[in-house]
Amino acid sequence: MRDDAMGEGAPVRVRRDGGVAYLVLDRPAQLNALSQELLLGLLDALKRLADDDGLRAVVVSGNGRAFCAGHDLKEMLAADDIDAHRALFALCSQVMQAIVALPVPVIAKVHGIATAAGCQLVASCDLALAGQSARFATSGINAGLFCSTPAVALSRNVAAKRAFEMLVTGDFIDAAKAADWGLVNAAVPDDALDAAVDRLVASILAKSPAAIRHGKALFHRQLGLSLADAYGQAGEVMACNMMEADAREGISAFVEKRQPVWQS
């Protein structure tokens, strides 16, 4: 395992273990609030990872007592220029879209709290596992600020009425409810979170890299299409996937009752 330097005291740490990159939000005293510096660090890391052909999966976690407490409210309060606010939310939106655009699965590993834009970060990841004591909220409304940008990601994970309930009340939900509502894949005992993430990563690493790259891109793209257009694009992606050496190897291995040896 190696650490990729982000500079002394950088708010994002990047660790690499084989094909897996671990992005660690590292502002523990601020509960990993998304300052402009942290968002820029995340965006830079994601851009570099996007060009890494050896990448297979990404895990996002937070250092300290929380996953992420959302935007840095003190930093926001210090800015009284609407253009500064527009720039901040645009930057945050870039980060969330970069996660979706990354060609490999991104897993949120959630402990403590994930609130407002921190909840948005969880919802933007492809997969999420949470410790059973984790709690989630889009709590901006409690401070007079409707979580409009977190609503974009939240409403793509959680049914509309449940998402709006979270947004309009700011109330916390626990990890079990977050799993039931679809915000996270599973809630596990706190002391089993590391092992659960490791198992999920291992399952991804055991699959064809080419197939996953084809599949992730199509999965997100088809969500915004009509049924006919979605099937049209999905069929084309499957045809292209069939031309990959991995598909022929995987099918041959299944027929021959052996483990596949991926080529990609």
C-alpha cells in the first residue's frame, strides 16, 4: 500500500493498495466539512484517478468521528457575494459528477454522521456501506437553507416522498432506515464495517474490469433516458462488451466449469 502525497496538512489523503484507491476526508476537527480546499482536493484526486487504467475501485471515508458534516458553514457565512456562493456550489456539483463519471465503482464507507452535502456525497457514490451507529440528514433546512443540491443526489437514491421528508424536516435517519430506504446498501455492526467494505471490494476485484467499466457508464446514462432509448443504448453496450476478450473468456470458463482469467 502506498500514500499519494497531497501536500502537508492536505484535507484529502489518497492511499493506494493495488487497484483500489482510498480517499480519506481529513478535517477531523471540523467533522470533515467540505471546505473549498477539501472540494478542490477531492476533484483533483478524482481527475487523476479517472486517467488511471489500473484503477479497479475507490473507497471514500472520513477521518475522526464523522464521515462528513456537509459544507463548511463558517466558510459560507464569511462569503457575502452571490458569485462566491455560486462558485462553491458549482465546485461541489463538479465533485459529485466526477464520482459518477469515474469508470469504476465508488464506495462510501460511512461512520458517525453524514449530513447535508455529506449525505449528498454518500448518495453520489455508486455503493455505500454504513456502520449501524451512523446517522444521515439533509439538515440545511434547520439553518434556513434548503438542501437543494443534496436533493439532486438524494432523490436519485430514495423515493420522492421519503427524500422530500428528509429535506423539509432536516430530521436524522439511522443506518438501518437508510438501508431500507436505499440510501446505503447495508448497515453493519460498527466493528464489522472495515470487513464489510473489504468483502465488497474483493467481490468487485473478482469481476472483469472491462465489463464493469462498460456497465457503470451505461447504468448512470440510461437512468435519464426513455425506456426505448435506454434499451437501445444498453443493447449497443452489451454488443460492445461481447467483443471484449473478457466476455469470451468468462463465457468459456462458465461452460468449462472453471475460474475465468480476465484479460483486461
